[in-house]
Amino acid sequence: MPAPLVGRKFGVNIIPVPDRNLCRQIKVLGLSGSSRQQPGMSKSERLLLRALDLYNGYGCETKILRLKDLVIHDCEGNYSENPDYCTYPCQSSLKYDDDRMQDVYDAVLACDILILATPIRWNNHSALVQKFVERMNCIENQYSWFGNRMITDKVAALIIIGHVDGIQHVAGNLLNFVSWLGFHTPEVAIASWVGENDEDTTKDWDLIEKNKYTQEDLHNMVNSALRLSCALRSHTAEETGDAQGE
């Protein structure tokens, strides 16, 4: 007789924390792509904050940016006219005095680990995340056109929350994006949750809190990203002869 279907096994794959002395050197950036008006209203952002709390507990240096709080102008497609026109600093940053995308560039380039959190919007990531993706084209173009790799030895992971089955679609798009930028992805790169078809969002957070698989994924994502970042830092230190990786 075939074995009964029992679903995913809990607690089978637990990723340990790396050496805490190495963790203290790691800088973690959380980017919230939710459009919710106030901090705490967004479930994806609340999971992001929980991830950053875990990193803080390991001695890492953390920072969060809410894309909604920043004036970020649209990508104006300079690459489509001529790749030479898609430069860093971004032309939109130079053109608009109120543009805050340079704050995002600086934070991304300074971090070791990027955690990008997004809700699902019509089977895709949020419009704020899409604007971030498009404005990061000048970073990718520095390598593909000008031969200047700006992102090296960095790790990226995702938090995806929604009420319709779109996690794999969103993850596929964003993992492809961070890969083109030059980020490494850990063995557990995604923490996620999908709600029921009733779309009653008022009960979401309680269900997320009680979902042991989402909580396990969050811890494994944090730990696996941290382990990979520490390994990359150690490898760089060996190559440069700097034992501390600094």
C-alpha cells in the first residue's frame, strides 16, 4: 500500500547559527515593499522586523528601509535609448532633487545581507518593489555594459506574504533579479505564507504566528543567509590575507 500523505515534515531541516563572532561583522538590510500606511499594519513587514530582531540577537548590525516612506521616481528607461545612458549614479537621482533612491543604493551597497519583503499583488510583487527593481538597473548595467561589478559577496533572501497562490511566481521573478545583480542566495532563501480563499485579512497575523512552518522557514532563512554571508566573508578574507575579514 502507498504511504499516507502526511504533508511536509516539521523540524526535519534545522539550519544552525554560525560562529557568533563572525555574526557581529555582518550588516543586514531589510527592505519593506509594502504600501501600508503605518508600520505594523503590514504582515510582510512584521515578519521582516522579526527577521531583523533575530539578526540583532546574533550580534549583527541591522537597518530597515520602508520604500513607501521614500520619494523614488520612476525609471525613465535610459538603457532602452542607449546602454551608455544608464549610469551610476542613476540619471533620475541626478535629475530630481527630491529623489531618495540614492539612500537605497547606499544601503544596498553597504550591506552583507539583503532581506526583501513584499506582499503578493495580483500574483506578483508590489508596485513599490517593482520600482526598486527597475531603478536597480543602473547597478546591474555597471557590470553588464561597463564591466564594473558593484555587488560582490552579498546574500539576498525574500519574505513573501499573500492571500492567493503566487509565491513561486513572485519568488522566481525576484530571485532572478537578485541573481542578475550579483547576489548569492542561501539554501533557504524564502519565508512565506499564503492565506485562505476567504481573503479575510483581519485574521492573517494570528494565523501567521500559529503557522509553525512559516516560523521555521523564517528562522532557517535568517540562519542560512547568515551562514552563507559568513562563508563569503571568510573566503574573501582568505584571498586577501585578512584573517578578520575586515
